[in-house]
Amino acid sequence: MFKTLFENVQQRTPLVHCITNYVTVNDVANVLLAAGGSPIMADAPEEVADIISICTSLNLNIGTLNSRAVESMLLAGRQANVLSHPVVLDPVGAGASPFRTEATFRLLEDIAFTVIKGNISEMKTIHSGSGTTKGVDADISDAVTEETLEATVAFAKRLADRNDAVVAITGAIDIVADRNKAYIIRNGHPQMANVSGTGCMLSGLIAAYCGANPEQSLDATAAAVCLMGVSGELAYERMIRNAAGTSSYRSYIIDEISNMSAEILEGGAKIESR
């Protein structure tokens, strides 16, 4: 199901405007290049509206949040909406502090998002207005398991309907949903949690795939989630073969994305629909 989506990214080279986490900004830029896209990492309020006008899509990540970044995100997001460009929100750590939670809701109120991507705790915060997180990670009590899967799929569809957006809930089991349909994805490896930035990289990939496939945001998001997960699996196999550690694993993930083909992605994707 991903061949055309994958090829569109390779052929169209989506230019993704990222206002993102400064801890992982270099990794996000490199993973976009590896996937066939191109990054612009501009966050000055004075230029973001101009920058988004030359880009394909917008990626907003609140991982290292400050008041200046919120202003820039609002300006860029509003202009992206005017231009009908896909906009992705990664509400990193929503629920961890009042400032972070309030900023998340301000963005949601002012900007029409194409995709909202986060862990289950962040999504529960968006749903209820408050929540708990382990820093920027999901609360262990919220973890999506086989026992809670059906309820979480229904929750994802409700949240997508409420926000008129694709919802991507990431974790050991990933769920990508709009109001009518959900994909359950079982790709990835636990080692990915030991590398800072894999979630931020995924947000960039989602923005690239939606930018190259603007009429297929649900399937494009699922393709990006599978791409990241398959790459994480292949990178782990390489890490074990080379007796390497987490720094190498991070680089191997980017390598696997750059070496990915539509055939490898199709063959490795562990995906079902509900």
C-alpha cells in the first residue's frame, strides 16, 4: 500500500519547515534528507511566515518550549493554513507543566492541524485538558497493550474526529487513525527508546510524507510510522552484528532510512486496519 506514497517523497523532495526541539534538530534535518525530503529549520518570528510560503509542509514540535517558539509556531501555523499546507503537531510533554499544556491548547485552538502525533499520555492530555507524563515519555499506567488496544483505537478515532485531524499514537504498538479508520502498526524495537530524538525524527518524516501526499494524510502518516519502525528494526540487527552501542544505533536508523526502498518497506511493514 506504500509504493506510491514512498515514490512521491523520492520524486517530489518535499521541503519541510521545522520549528522543533533544539536537542534533536540536527537528527530531524538528517532524517528528512535521508528519506528524500529537504529541511528548513527556521524559527525566528520575523521570518517564519515567509519561510513556510516556500515550503511543502510544517512540523511543530514543543520539546524545548519557550515563549518565542510559541509565537513563531502560531505565526507559521496560521500562514500554513492560509496556504493549505499540511501541518504536524508533536505535543512533546503535554501535561508535564501548565505552560506546556496551555501552549498545546493555544496551538490547537489557533491552527488547523493535519496530524497530531504523540504518545498515549500526551494524547490523553489533549483529550481531557490535563494529564501525567514521565518527563517527555508516556506514563507507564497509560501504556497501550493488547488488552487495551480496542479501547485505544476507539479513543484515537474520537480524538481525530474532535480535532478534524489524523491522530498518531506512538508506543510499543502504534495507532494511526482518522475518524473512520485506524491502522495498527507493530513495527519498531524497544532500543529506539534509548536514543533521544526518534520521536522527533518521526514527526519530521510524517510532515514530509504528508507534504508529498497531501490528499492522503492518513495513509501517508501510516507509511511514515512504518518507515521509522522498519528502519529501527533493521538498525538494531546491524547494531547487534557490529557489537555497537546507542550512538551507532542512532546513525544506523538514519542509514536504514536512506537505504530504504518501497519493496523493503512493503515487506517489513506489520500493519492492519480497523
